[in-house]
Amino acid sequence: MPSTSSTPYWDVHRPPPAHDKVVLVTGGNAGIGYFIAEQLSAGGATVVLGSRNPAKAQAAAASIRVRVPGARVRTVRLDLADLPSLRTAVEALGTERLDAVVHNAGVAFDDPPRRQTPEGHELMFATNHLGHFALTHWLMPLLSAAPAARIVTMGSFAAKTERLDLDDLQSRNDYAPKRTYGRSKLAQMYFGIELDRRLRAVRSAVASVVVHPGGALDSLTPSRPSVHVRTRGARLRGAPASLVVQGKDAGAWPAVRAVLDPQVRGGELWGPRVFGLRGRPRREPVWSHLADASAATGLWEASRDLTGVDPARLP
């Protein structure tokens, strides 16, 4: 693998034009997902905000239109924890092709008790991983219709110190909120890497890329009225942290680059340049535990059994 130091310069404030692209951003109504959508819209892309809350999605779309005159942005109701609804959500996209999907949406809980979806899946694992796994299956015809589509999966630094327990993927026996969240994000990242391997095996033109935002804090994130408001107190309290981490606007940069940069390749991992926590996006070595083929295969088989679909089976 070439050195990451050879990564070409990328101007985060002037990405290449994207007028010909249609992109779905899950969780595009808030946080990092919102800024991914705003930045892609600024480049001219048609952006679809996927959200389980239609009112919040409409507020986010309105905010983007204020900042990006002429923005081509619309919304679709998308609840990743409701697996049976995903096929209908994809049909509601109303597009003949999709140039990229950014798997960004997620939930995180700080306190017990363990929560489940109506289908009986642990809620963080179901939303963060299983929902995106199944959604990819239903999106694959649209992605395959594009010349060179990208599936961009948003991981987390929280996954770097976690390891999967294939015998307890849904934390039935050992539930701890922060650990369960980290493992759900690790599952997402395994999925993104393994998906690309399987797509290459069938010579698909679709590529799967994994990214992470580094350290992205609300207190360092610029305000977007009706979406996020940073108070003066929060700004002052967060100032010292800016030496180490960044706002969610900057946390969006690796995903935006993964969608738009023709130099990005499937199977790669992209994150912030400075210690993986802040700065311009760069390609970094795939974390050693993400290269565990047996864990990736075991997770894929379990996910296929739990969802009843296989994203790598192309139309």
C-alpha cells in the first residue's frame, strides 16, 4: 500500500463540482450528516436527506437552501431500525440511479437499559449496522445503474479499541452502552471493508469506502439555526479542545472526499490527518483488526441471516 504521505492535496473548501451526482445521506438532518449534505449541495450535487423524523429533515433542507442558493435537496423518510420499511423507502427516492450513499445515521445511548427494535434486535446494532446492511441491498440496483457509484460508511474512532463478539453481536449477555455502541460502529466498518471485497469478486463498478470523522464535538461546530445552535458559553468551553479535535463540519470532510475524489479507491479507510482526530482528510492504513477476514465473514453471515438479504448479490 502506498504511503499516506503521498495523498494528493485536497481543498476541503473547494471540492470538485458534483452537478451530475445524486447522493443519499442517511441521518442527513443533523450532526455530521447535515454538514455532509450541505457541503455536497454546495458542490452542486442533488442530495437526499434520509431521516426517520420528517420535520427535522425538512428543517435541515431549509437550512441548506438558505446557505446554498439553488440547492437541489429533498427528503425521504428512512427508519433504519425498521427493516421491513427500507424497501419502500428506497422506492420513494424517485431516482433512476444513485451515484453515492453515505451511511452516516446512527444512535448512541449513554445509560442502560438495553433497548430493542420491534423485531427484537438491540437498537444500536440494528440501527447503526443491520439497517445499513439491508438498505445497501435495496439500493444496489440504483447504485449499479450509475457509472462508478460509491458506498461510503461512516465509522467511529470509538471502534478502534473494540473487538466483535460473534457469539453476542446483540449484547444480550454483556450489555454496556458505550461498548455496545463502539462495537456497532466496528460492525459497520467491517461491513464496508468486506462489502468492497465481495463487490470486487463479482467485478462490480460500485466501490465501498470506510471513513471516520475523528473527534467531532458540538461545542466546536458552527451554528445552523433550526438544526444546531452553538452558544457563546459552549464556544468558550470548547476552545481548548480545538487543539486536539474539531467540529462536526470538519468531521464531514472525509465522507465528502470519499464521495467526490476520483483518487479514492474501494476498500480504503479515510480519516482526519492529525493523529486521526482533526484536520484535512487523508487515507490511513486499515486498522489491523479490520483486516480480520474470519471476523468479517462471520459478521456478514450473521447479518445476512438477521436481515434476510445479501447486499453483494447484484441484480
